[in-house]
Amino acid sequence: QECCVQNAAREYAKLYAAEAETLEGFGEVPEIIPIFLIHRPANNIPYATVEEELVGDFVKYSVRDGKEVNFLRRDSEAGQKCCTFQHWVYEKTSGNLLVTDLQGVGMKLTDVGIATLAKGYKGFKGNCSFSFIEQFRALHQCNEYCEMLGLKSLRAAHQKQRRAASTKGKNPPNSPAAKKTVPRKAREHRDLISSEH
């Protein structure tokens, strides 16, 4: 599962890099390093993952928990480009997928997560709750790299949704609009698989 998540995110990062590198002034693009599964039949634990060792200051550029404030994420070039990468993936997948937990050394990232809005989106099972997508949409602040890629502001879209939701509840109980409401479909269970190192 860990290899599947990181290598799927790596493929999105390659597409992001291909698009960003054509833009004048964009500069270096974050890279998600590959992770490999190895079989060690003589060992008590026969399977392990192997990846490049990252040497230097390890930084969390994006987090699963919106309560954590990370100034390196907001203020550094790598942090801003990671946030732009998240926005790019979100837009390219029509809000169905989000790469989370972007962390690493400089522009080299590892141990990432993926949240999917729908179970099995494109046959992919993420390892983060879909609620991270909602959190990202509410908290993301566009930066110059989002603008360079022509990404649409999520704040405006989020505010429109909030306004629409607040006006729905303003109908009097006996109004025709209130009688037309349809019961909400029960939320389906979302897979949440965590990867530990």
C-alpha cells in the first residue's frame, strides 16, 4: 500500500513538473522520490520498502491536520510549490484526489499520502480520509505559482458553496421549498489505511 500511494503520487508529480517546467520563471519543481518493495525470504519480516536517503533538514510542507501552522510551508519556495502541486492535482482530478503529507528535504519529497473523494477513484485506494480534501479546499491560499499555472481560486468556490448551503436553511418549515427536500443518502464508509514506518 505504501509503495502504491507514493508511486501513484510520483506519477502526478511528473505530470505537474512537465507542465510547470515549460513556464518561464517557475524554476525547480518538487519531486516525489520512488519507493520500492523488496522481498527478503530469509528474514523474519520478508518484505520491506527501500528508498533514497534524504540528507538535510526534513520539513513538513503540508500536513493532514489543518490545526498545525507551518511557516516553512507558507513562506519557502518549496512549500509554496508543494501547495501549488496539491492545488494542481485537485483541479486536474476535478476535486476527486488530493496528495497530502508533502514532506522531505528541499524539493525531494517522501512519505506522502493520498486522499480520494470517492472510494476506488480510478481504481485507486487512498490512505487518507476524504475529509482532507474538504480541509484543503477550505484552507488553501493560492500563491504566485498557482497563478502561473492558471489554477482557479478555491476560496471563491468554497465561499460560493458556503453561501449556497446557508441559504438552503433559510426557508420557513411550511414553505414549498422546505417540502421538496429529499432525504440525504447515507454516507458510505471510506477506507482509511495508515502507513507506518
